[in-house]
Amino acid sequence: MASLKKLAGQTAWYGISSIFARLLNYLLTPYLTYYMSTISYGEMGMLYSAIPFLNVVFTYGMETAFFRFSNRDVNEKHVFNIGSLSLLFTTLLFSALIILWRQPVASLLRVDKHPEFITWSALIIALDTLTTLPYARLRNDGRPRKYAFVRVSGILLNIGLVVFFYSLLPGIAKSHPGSFIAGWYKPDMGAGYVLIANLAMSALALLLLLPEFLSVRFEWDKKLWREMLIYALPIMVVGFGGVVNETFDRVMLGWWASGDINYQKTQVGIYNGCYKLSILISLFIQAFRLGAEPFFFREAKGENAPLTYARVMNYFVIIICTMFLFVMLYIDVWKHFITNHTMWVGLKVVPILLIANMCLGVYYNLSIWYKLSNNTTAGATITLIGAAITLVINYLFIPSFGYMACAVATLACYCGMMLISYIWGQKVYPVPYNLRKVLYFFVVMLFFYFIQAGIMHYTGNFFMRLLTGTILLISYVGFIFKTEGKELKGLPIVGRFVR
């Protein structure tokens, strides 16, 4: 139980930085669409769709390899040194290649007039890559406070610079045209200021992590490096598949939706706006992953590791089921985060996407089996199967069903990955998951949701919907405490409410 308390505390700290990062994205969206032209905003979207793919290439699974090998008999500092030197060399190589070929890359990403955007993007990716293992070391050593401090500091700097560049700099340039600062202002910069702010954020992170980065010692172990690389490369494939599953559906929707180009963009806008309402579960899953990965590897040394993993799964499912109801029972409130009311027509995808993200979260819990058994190729295979499901369903059904096909494809992808991982994992690394209990939580959650959906179908009264949603949410929480009170009693914060 002590280890579970530690995991809960670390997840909370990692959640602080994760929430800030996501809120930055959502809070800046209406701001940037106000100050940037549609073309510039589209350019930014293209660039930030490419960056995740390149992040996967630059890091090539070395972060997970560090967690795996540093929790074995190998000295952690030795693993950190080998992994950091490997990333340093490849980062310099990959960055140089991108900058050298920046004009063709700029043409590919539709920013032909701004090849400097590619240079800045390459530098952002490079700096982020160099901080990958320092961040991982903080997580592995159980130092979530510094991790959160570095992340939040960078995010605040990013916000401040974006506001300065778009709100203050034009006024300074107009009132003091001959000043040094006025020279920074370029009316046609467009998305460039966002990249500059991001570059400053990445540079600050490296600066704050300099003690960890400078602790790298120049030593080499060819055998260990080869073992880490063999372990890590399938993780890279997993990363590619993950990017396809998470972001590529919007690209495909823009390609294959029926109608003219303006209608296709409308479909993408509706889907993207409604997708954001699944943020609550996504935030928790991201925070949980940051805390759970090193936790799972550390617990693997204990005799009762499988039992611990099974208990974590129970707690995880309880939380995400409650979060699902918190969103869907109060959807009349949450939908106002989409300020463009014409997008509300797409709210029907929200429960589908929430359940899809729940399946993804369960899959992350289950995936520990192939990491502990050094069978990362299995993870790559499962993710590629998920990517194939996404591509096939979207290709076949987007022309007829638009963004609904994207939502169903996401659910089918993550549900399929979850089921394959469970069946395969139980044969390799059996964990005594309580399936009956997990399914019980999920079925009761759906029952409460359908009650509210029926009420919303027959009444449009906002306060009546709010009242029934509150009653149902309290009832579900009461059900959880009644059935799991003994288990929840030992947890931090939550345990105080259990007698």
C-alpha cells in the first residue's frame, strides 16, 4: 500500500505539469485564431503535426530503455551515460540533416516561404530530445516536484512570449519604430512567433536540467548500447503507431470527407473541437503514465508485483469511469468550452472518444508485460495492428460518415489494442486482474450514463439536467465507496472519506 500511495502522489505532481501543458494548448487556441490568419494557423497545424513524428525518430525509444535497464543489475549512471551519449550524437546528426534539407521539407509542409520555420522546428525537437533522459532520470529517482517545476516554468515562459509577440510587439513597433525591440516585429511572421516561443521554452527546460545533463560522463559500452537499442527500436515503432492513432485521423478526415474543401475543413473543425472534451481522461492518463512507468519497473523486483499491478488496474478503472460520468453527466456545461456553437452538432462523438481513451488507458496498464519481458516487438506489433484498424476504417467510412467514422475508428483501434494486449500478455506474464470487478464498474457507469441520456432526450431544461446529473454522479461515487471502501481506505486523500 505504501508503494501505491507513492504512485498516487507522483501521479498528482506529474499531473500538474501535464494539465498546464494541455491548458496552454486550449487557452491559446482562441487567442491565436484571433491574432493569426487562417493560412498562418493552418501552417502552424501542419508543423505541429509533423513534430510528433520527428520526436519519435529523434528519441527512438531510448527513454523506456533507460527505465528498463536502470532498474536491472546495471548501474543507473552507466545506463544514463550510454543513453545520453547515443541521443546526443544522433540528435546532432538528425538536426543537421533537417536544417540542410529545410527547403524541401518546407515545401512538403506547405511553408515554402518560411524555411526558417523548419530550422526552428528542428532546434525545438533537438532541445526536447536532449532533455528526454534528464526528465526520465527525475522520474526514475522519484523527483516529481522538480519535474513539475521545470515543465511549468517553461510553459509560463511560452505563454508570456506568445502574448508579447502577438499583443505587445506590434504596438511597440508602431510607437517606437526605430527601437531595437521594434526590429523583431515582422508582419508576415505568422506562425513563426509560436515556434520562437516554443524554442525558448525548450531552451529553458535544458537550462534548468543542466545539472542532470552535465552529469553525463564520456564512457562507452558497445554491448549495453546494442542491447538498449534492440530493446528501444520496437518502442519507436510503437511511437509511430501511436502518433497515427492519436492525430492522423484529422488529416485523413481533411483528405477523404465528402464535399468541397471548405466542407472538409468544417468537418475537421467540428471533430477537433469536440475531441477536446475528452481532455479530462486524457490528462489523467498522461499523468498516470509518467508516474506509472518507472513505478512498474521498480515494483517488478518485488515478489507480489503481479498483485500490485492488478490493484493498480482496479483503482485506475474506478477513476476513469468516474471521470467519464463527470464529463457526460455535465455535458451541458462542458460543451460551452467550445465557443463556436455550430460545432455542438458533433457532441455525439464525445462519449465514443471518452470510452476510446478509457480503453487506451487500460492498454497502458496492460502493456507492462512486454516491457518487463523484453518483448517490445510485441508492443510494436499491437500498435501497428491498431494503426491498421484506424487507417482501414477511416478510409472506408469517412466519405459516408465523416467525423463519426473517425470516432468509431479511434474506439475500435484502442479497444482492439487493449484486448490483444490482455490475451497475449496473460500468456507471457500472467497478472491476476479482476475482470469481473472491472467490467462491473464499467457496466454500472454505462447504466448511469444511459439514464441521463434518456432524461436529456425528454427534457431540455438545463437545471433539471444538472440536478439529475449530480444525483447520478453522487450515486455512482457512493456505489464505488460501498463496494471498494476497504481497498480505498489505505489511499491518500480518498481514504479520509472512508470510514
